[in-house]
Amino acid sequence: MQHASAPSPEGPGAAPAGQDQPRRTIALVDDDRNILTTVSIALQTEGFATRLYNDGDTALKALLDNPPDLAVCDIKMPRMDGLELLRRLREQSDLPVIFLTSKDDEADEALGLAMGADDYIAKPFSQRLLLARIRAILRRSEIVRRDSVPADAEPPESLPEPIRRGRLAMDPARHLVTWADKLVSLTVTEFLILEALAVRPGVVRTRDQLMNAAYHDDVFVDDRTIDSHIKRLRRKFRAVDPQFSAIETLYGAGYSYSDE
């Protein structure tokens, strides 16, 4: 299977009759036919259109010639893997990309984020979580598009304000984070957790509160998932500043941000 178009308007996920709003299009790139099929059905049920590709080589030309709104790509694929696909894609496009990875692919995850991936989800994954991450990235992309206006144009009124806490700077509209003016590449989930901590320095956020900030309401994650994200956040900041200690643990309570 090289490419599969979305079903006809009468098929699953078709927009309701009379609805003029165009559907967002998601490209799925994976050599696993079962993942392509099941994820495509889930996305169409939620109102998305899908395009399916079973290798990176085939997908690259299609993504450049007729860009979707977002691409979900496996890392390990024949002919051209996801990392090479992303590298070539970033030479010409800022198309949002979510990687699907195996749990032991941490090095690939880090490289993918550094190359410009927007997020990653480890297999096996919850389809509800994937949908939540897709929606979050599409919302962010829409904000960035609204923000990309000429310098003399009227500034948008609804853009979130940048956050500055000591050496930390966060720009929610552009999904940019720096520490002491050094860029720190975060996933959408990591960004949302850090934002929830940084907006109220010194206030303890429970794991449940951080879950609600980072995940869609109907997505269940356990405490260990939040703990893992906190560990990744600390590791990424310590890569640019070995003395980083702004995220504090209050055992039995949760986490807080220390405004240095």
C-alpha cells in the first residue's frame, strides 16, 4: 500500500451534511498496516481526513507537494526512516510532525525533537492520547499562523503572553523555551507541564493538576507518567545548565517551580 485516500463523504468521519468547515487532514506514515488502518479510522471518526503512506520515501514527495495539516510518522521504516524523512522535510517545510516511537528509542526521540519534531508518543499508545496531542499541536499551529502577520498589521488580541521567570523564558504562541538564552527543545506535553508550574512560582501542583494541564480530560495517565515527564524536563534543562534546580519535588504532594 503506497497511499490511501480518505473515505468518500459518506464514509466514516465525514463532516455532517451542510457543514462548510473544511476538515483538517492528517498524514499517517507507518509500515505497519494495522496501525495505519486503526488510527485512520479513529481520526476519521473524530472528523479528520487522512492520507496513508507505508514508507518515508513515498511520503516525502506527497507531504511537500500537497501538505496536510499534520503528519504522524513512525521512526523505524524501510527505504527511508522517520528521522531522515523529518530531516528532508525540514529543509523545505515547517509541517507539524508527531513521531511514533518504541519505548527504547529515547536517543531517537531526542534527535527527532532537536531536528524539529513537535512531539512523540511511545508505542503501544492510546488513540485518545494521540488525538489529544494532535489537537494541541493544531491549536498551537493556528496561533502561530495568526501571529505571522506583517509588522505594520494590527496585532492579534488573543495571543498568550510570554512567561519570564528568572532565566526561564517561555513563548506559548510559538512553543519556544529558553534557559539563560539557550534553546531547550520540549514536546507539547513537557511544555504544558512546565507552563503549569511556571505560571505560579512556589505553588505546589499535584500530579492530578499537572495531568489536567497536559492531557485531554478523557485520557488516563498514572502518576509515573508525570514523574517521567518531570525527569525528562530536568534532564533537558541540565543539558544546557548542569546546575538547573528550578523544578522542585515535594514528596507526597507534587512539584513546584522555584522562581530563581
